[in-house]
Amino acid sequence: MLNTVRTSKLLAAALVTVAMAVSVSRARNQAPDFSLRAIDGQAVTSESLRGEVAVLAFGASWLPLTRNQMEALKKLADQYAGRSLVVYWVSTESDSAKSKNYVADDQLRELARKYKVAVLRDPDGAISKRLGVDQLPSVIIIDKRGQIAAAMGGMDPGADLSKQLAERLNKVL
């Protein structure tokens, strides 16, 4: 009888420990709350993305790889149309005309029109840092529950970014 009580207590303690570990693991993957200003329209927030898979591609318009990144995003948006996927390119450039890293919304609108990709702004880099972006270009995929499902830093100019992202998206969608 005493062994049964002791075993039950040990089992209960083990279950609580496992539940806490799973909870901590989920919290670690949870994307932080954020709000990014859209160059056209309303802000995009972590809350507004719930229920959809979001691809956030962080970059700067002056980067040589921006063209590749934008083309890959457009291809993904077309390929996954109607499958609860949203795709955004996020400019990390300043929105202050006094900054040497300044880019105007009109310039970003032209980029958005050219590549047919929605553009958001993270002018002080606060959101990208909170999401763990430490180099440009980078891509973060957030799943329907608001958890970071994948993160890719840097970009191989010879690689097919849309194919690399599709492999990760197929696991999430």
C-alpha cells in the first residue's frame, strides 16, 4: 500500500514536470506580440495573424538579394493562394528622412507594385530583433497558433528560396 502511494506521488510529480517542460517549450517558440505598419492599409499585428500561417521576410531595398527574396515571396503567395497563408516583405529601413538608412513609403510602394508583395515597415528593427532576426535577409514563418515554425537567416543567391520555404510551409499548413 505504501509503495502504491509513493509510486502514485512520483508518477504525478513526473507528469507535472513533463507538462511544465512542454509549456516552457511552447512559450519559447511563441512569437512575441508585435505590430508592423503597412505602407498601405492597417497595421499587421501578431493577433491579426492568428489562424493563418504568416511568412515575414525581413530585408532592405538596397540589398542585392532583395529581388530574389521578393520573387520567391510572390511565387509562394501564388502557389499557396487560398490556403490560409499570408506573405509579407518587411523593410527594416528607417522611415525618418534624417536617417542615412531612410527609404520613403513611396519607394516601398513602387517595390510592392513591381513584385506584387505586401510591404510592412520595421524602421527601428525592434520587431525583427524580438523575432530573433540577426541578419538580412531573413525569413520567419509563424504558424496558425502564433508560434515560430521556422527561421532562416541569410540567403544563398543560387538557391531557390521559394522551394526552401515551401518545404517548411508544407509541414505547417
